[in-house]
Amino acid sequence: MFKNKTILITGGTGSFGQKFILKTFKSYNPKKIIVYSRDEMKQWDLSNKFNYPNLEFVIGDVRDKEGLQRAMNGVDFVVHAAATKIVPTAEYNPFECIKTNIFGAMNVINAAIDAKIKKVIALSTDKASNPINLYGATKLASDKLFISANSNKLINKQTIFSVVRYGNVMNSRGSVIPFFQSLKDKTYLPITHKDMTRFMISLDDAVKLVWHAFKNSLGGEIYVKKIPSMKLTEIAKAISPNSKIKYIGIRPGEKIHEQMIAKEEADYTYEYADYYKILPQINNWNKDKKRISNGKKVNKDFSYTSNNNKKWMSIEELQKFLKNA
């Protein structure tokens, strides 16, 4: 799929981007991977970490449409990973979050259409499902933009846009695991709520989901990986068994449980062996046999949340993962 092809990844210096670069170079033979991001120091560090001759770096911001257009010249595939992601940051800096997550998504779409990119996969989040915070609301808007970008055939005769949605990425930068690890020698670990649960996905599985979306997508799909859940209290015990727990209250915009598929989306959601696929309602694409393929429609009361999950990760399983990470 990627052999002799050029891939551009926005926000490519983050945890996902680094894993995507490493695994894609090992598993495929791309002509080139271009990292498009705005932090020159992170690019410098990554260029020293990964000594690939066909890995290129472009300084730029997704807010800059002209910069994106220049960077996408000659590119075959795009992974859109750039975003303002931290929930409290978005709550206190709403203008900046909207500029990056919504206007940036519009710029990626328009630049991709102009450059005749083959496929664009945008990374989303559980927080886009029935959002209660600004970050989730902006990602919901972004998802809608990428889905509807497939429908205007007058200007878009070539580019396919799809979305992948997943929850807490284990051990990623800014996630709860490295935060707890940094505090394991302290007297207590802070937890916002005693019942809080989170989905748990590895970076490897996140990359594989994006690969699958590139292979499978026809346009407008949201792919949701089947992954285990875990209580935040058990994550804390796995990392620092002897630490006490202090409940500090929910932060602005934070949910007790993550949700990746809402009950309202059940009518156009299909189940597969390892993932779910939410099909778009526009243009009756949720009834398209090619998009449905061998999927089984979920029941009308279905929802996929971190507290009603069939799969759960144990403390021992998380400790094993962290030991081998």
C-alpha cells in the first residue's frame, strides 16, 4: 500500500507520529515520510533519534493553508494528527483550540483536495462522542468536516477522507501513565474520581488502526478499535502499589467514563472482528453495501463506553505491558 509512496503526517513529532514513522518504515517501503509540525526543537530531536534518509521535516502549522499546500505537493497519503489535545488547556484557551482543531482541519481538507491526495486519515478521540468539553466539541466538528469532505464530487474527484477514533493511549506523552510514574515516589497519587474508567490502547494498535483505515476506507467512515478498559484506581495500583490515593475532584470538562460510540450512533454502526465502523448518514452511505461489507449492525441500544466494555485489562496485564514497553 505504501510502497514507493510519500506520506505526510501533521503533528508528526508526537507519540503517535513517532510510532507511526518507526512501524511504517519497518513494515512498508515508503518513498518518503514528511513530518509537518511547528516545533523546530522537537523536529531536531526526532531527526537525531530516527536516522532515516527518506524522513523529511517541514516546519509549519495546520493553521497555515498555504504552508500545507506547499508541503503536500507530490504527497500520496496524509495522516492528520496535529491538534490541541489537553482538555483543561482547551477550556482556558478556547480561541486557540478552535483555530487548530477546526480551522486547521478545514485547511488540511482544502490543501489535500488541491494536491489530489489519495487518502487522508484524521485522528479523533473518544471525547468527540457526545462531547462535554471544548476539545471534544472541536474534534466532533473536525470529524464532521472530514466526513462531509467526501460528498462534494464537483471539487473532490479523487481524495478519500476517513477518521479513526480511540481513547487513552497507554504511555503516550501527556497521558495518565507517565504522570503517575513521575509521582510514584511521592506520598500519594491524585485521582479525580473513584469510579473513573478509561479505554486502554497501545501505540502499536493505534498505528495498525490507521493502516487498516487506509486499506479499507471508501470515504466518510469512523473506525473504532475494540480495546480493553481499566479503572483509574487500578492503573494507579499497577504503577505504584504502595502509594496512597487522594481524590481531588473532576477537572473542567472531564468525563468519569470515556465514550467512543454513543447510543444515538447505533443505527449506523457496524461490528467487525476487531473494530466497529460508524458510517455517515449523509448520502445514505450508512446503507452502502460496499462500506458495510461483512459488518454486522449493532443493536439499537448499543453504546461503547469504558464502563460497559466487555474487555477489561488487569493490573498484571498493565504491569506486563509497561515492563515490555
